[in-house]
Amino acid sequence: MAIVWRTSDGEKIYKAPSGWSSIGKRPRELADEFDRILSRKMKTLTKQLRKEGYFKMKPGLSKYYNLGKSLQFIEDLRLRRKCDPDLENIWRALYDYAPRLAQRKIPKSEERSVGKRNFFLMCYRLGQLAEITVEKLGTWTNYEDIYMAFAGSPHLWKDWGRLLNWILAKSEENGRIDRNKLRQTLRAFRKVLGKKPKMKRDTTVLSEAELTRLLDSSLI
């Protein structure tokens, strides 16, 4: 299991999932095959987005939501499930295949790892949301703030939908997100479901009522 990354000089790097110390011949062969598949897929996606006016759109939530919806194909790629089963390393590789789709050149912090603010991963998560939810978010900045509350505690992604709905409901005013309310809500959210080990919990086992009580307790 491995994904191909490239250095600024074009040199290949085989990146294995966390916990894998070495990569044998067969995983490298599969990584090379997936590299070719993903390269073709991203070229096709880029051409399609160009036709749809992606590169003429103003930077922001609508533009990156379009990209995020287009990236959903990654989940179902058969070989990806062998090369990167937990969707851990593919996001760094997308900078190699389609750099023009990103906000900016790959940050130094992303060259050797997939950081919390990886642009393609952020768009992918955004693309999983319903259009009505994205409309409520209002701005890319609002989305970034919410996203980072989850990025700091990866276990929360398992219950992304329900937790996000609670955040939006508590931060909404006149059908849109209010910045001040959002800041207050996220402070409360982190207080009860922060990244400290003693606060890690699997919220997926809770019923709707139990989850609501837990989250609402942070507002008291």
C-alpha cells in the first residue's frame, strides 16, 4: 500500500500509510499504476471544470464547493482502496496532478505531509455537504473555522454530519451563519469535544437526544 508523491524536481516518493515502515516491490507497482490512473482522472476533471468556468470564478465557497463535489470520485476508486485505504495520503498527491485547481502553490508545510489545512482535503469534505448547508455557511472563512474544529480531532469526522448540523443551528441568524455566534459555538464545541485525550469520545453511539444534551451542556 502506497501513494506516489513527487518532489519539486520530479523525483518519486512512495508514501505508505501510517505505521508502515517499508514498501515492497508489489506495493510500489500498485502505486505506480494508481499514479497513472489518478493522473488521467485529474486531467479529465481539470478539463471539465475549465468548461464549467471554474478558473473564471471568484475564489470562495461556491468555487471550492464545485471542486469538492468533483473530487468525490476518489472515494470509489478501486485501486485507491488498496493504495490509500484510509484516504490519508492522496491529498498531497493532488498538488502534483492538478496544481492549478488549488488556491495557491503547495505550502512548504504540505510538501512532506498532509497537513490539517490541505486544500484538496478541505474541498473534498465541503463537497460532501448538501447545497442548502453550504448556502448557510455563507463564506469560505466560516467553513475553514468549522473544518479546523474537526481537523484538530480526527475522531470527530465519524459523526461529521450530525455535529456540523448542531454547530450550524447554534450559529445561524436569518438563515445564514453569524460570525460572532459561530465563534461562540465553536468555543463551546471544543470545550466538550476537544482534542485532549480525556475528552475524546465516540459520539456515533449516542442517540440524537443524547448527542444534543451533550453538546448543549457546553453552552451552559
